[in-house]
Amino acid sequence: MMDQLTAFFGFLAGYILPYVVVLSLLVFVHEMGHYLAGRWSGIRVLAFSIGFGPEIVGYTDTHGTRWKLSAIPLGGYVRFYGDADAASLADGDELAAMSLAERAQTLAAAKLWKRAVTVAAGPIANFLAAIAIFAVLFATQGKPVADPVVAEVKADSAAFEAGVQPGDVLVALDGDRIETFDEVVRYISMRPEMPVVVTVRRNGSEVDLNMVPRRTVTTDRFGNEMEVGQIGIVTNQQSGNFRIVELTPLQAVGEGVLQTWHIVTGTFDYLSNLFAGRMNADQLGGPVRVVQASGQMATLGIVALFNLAAVLSVSLGLLNLMPVPVLDGGHLVLYALEAIRGKPVGQNAQEIAFRVGLAMILSLMVFATWNDISRLIG
């Protein structure tokens, strides 16, 4: 019995606690973006919640906003005055019963551009948080760098068949110049089964080599599998000159922006590969995978956990920008239609769109969670 209790509390401390802390902080940042932009726009905020469901603890501030921690740690919301629910769908009956002064404090009555700013501020806050985290990590830890020099070419690989040789220096990929081995890994990994022109420098001359990265299943130190593209080249300490480059604060911010951009473009590369059939949909992860990843990164130390937090912050921002009603991106689509039509989309149409959007999000969550469970028991 004691062993079971020890294992249970170990699981809570090692996996659940890091997950709750990381996700709650990212949700707080996201919702704070909405809150600050809403307050700046003159919109009254009724509630700021971390989590969904029953309230665990909370208080009401002098502006009438209820700040609370709720029971289900899978997100959060800011509810504005005049909203029918946490998804900020306007309550038509309540709005009709308001005075002009009261309506002026609602999200629905705000100018179109202020509504758009208020909605977009959540994802923007997540991107800024990721940039800040990466910048701090680069400023304090430096940037690991390796030169794109080939130490070994694996037999029967795409690089071997294209004629890559040990000692070759990779200088460009599809015509774009590169400087580090990390750029090679990042570019090639997102292009399985796609033709790539690799330019190498050999004996003072540059040679263009055509190859097709092969879809390969790799395994990390925790046993997690991932599909990536590989051409079969390896570098090492001697050839790649592994080193840590110290950065100034301004350079660290620039690298933070660049790292955030890489995650954004990598996400779209994965989605395009998914729809093209070059990668499997079982790579999509849900809450279970986030719990697992949080616990695994926590075992590697605070730096790894912060790095995960930055990646998840970008993912949270991108997810909310999906053009799906219920999410921020869906609101922005409705606002764009309003700008084109010169009038808001009808209330009934909005309600139908929000129901469809909710069904889509729930279906995606079920699918991702099924992937997580299948991976654990497989």
C-alpha cells in the first residue's frame, strides 16, 4: 500500500504538477492579453478564470471582475459584459434589455477594430511570452552552434546516393544559404519525401546535389517516437566544432523571435505534410501528451521545462488563431466578414457557427487524446 501511495504522489509531483503549473501560466498570459486589451477598449470584464468548471477559489476586485481558479485545468477564459458564455458569444436578450450606457461597456458594442484587437491580444500575448522565454534562455545559456560539416554519410541513405562525402560543407538548401548544422536538421526534418537541392562546398567549389529525404521514425531519450525527414548525414565535435555562442540581450531577443518563427513555420510544414500524406496524423498530441512532456522535461531541469513552456505558448497562440468559431481565430473571421458586409453576421448564424466550431474542437481533442492513449498502451 505504501509503495502504491508513493508511486501515486510521485506521479502527481513529477507529471501533474509541472503540467498544471506550465499550462496555467500560459493560459494566464493568454487571458491577460484579452483582459488588458478589453479594459483598454473600455469593455467591462465580468470574470477572469484559470480553468473551467466549478470555482475553487476566487475574489472580486473593485472593477467588479471575478478572478478565480476553477476545477478543470484545461484552459481558461475572460468573460466580458454582455457575453452569453465563456466563448464571448453575445447574449442578444441581455443586450436588448440594457441601457445605452450599459451597452457601451460590452464587447458587442465596441468598435470593430477594438473587438479585433481584444480578441487578437490573447494569441499575441502567447507569442510575446515565447519570445521573452527564449530570449532569457539565450541570454543566460548562450546559443549552441555546430558548423554544417559532414563527418559521416550513412550507407544506403539519400545523401549517400546523391554523392555526399565526409568533409563536405553544406552551404545552401534549395538555394537558401545556411550557417549551422541545426538549420540543416530543421529544414530536412520537415521535408520527408520532398525533393531538396543540397549545395555543398568541396575542394573550394560548390556542387548542387539532388536528394529526397526519407521519412524516418526517430526515438528520443524518453522513448517518444516522431516521424521526420532524414538524408543520412552526421556531424561530430571535431568536424562540427560544437560550441556555445554568447549573445547580447538584443541578440538574444532576436534569436527569441527567430526561434518562435521557426516553431510557427514548422507547425505549418507539419500540417501541410499531414494533408499531403507525407506524415501520419498520430503525431498529433493532446492533454495526455502535454502532461507526459511536462513531467519528462521537469526531470531534465528548469531550462528544459522553460523551453517546453515557450514551445507550448506558441502552440497555444496558433491553436487559438485557427479560423474556427469558438476560438479567437473564428471571432476574427466573423469580424472580417462584418467589415466586408458592413454589418455584423446575424445572431442565429453566429450561434450555429459556434456550435459547429465547438463540435470540431471537441472532435479534435478526442482524436488527439486517443492518439495519446494509443501511444501509451501500444
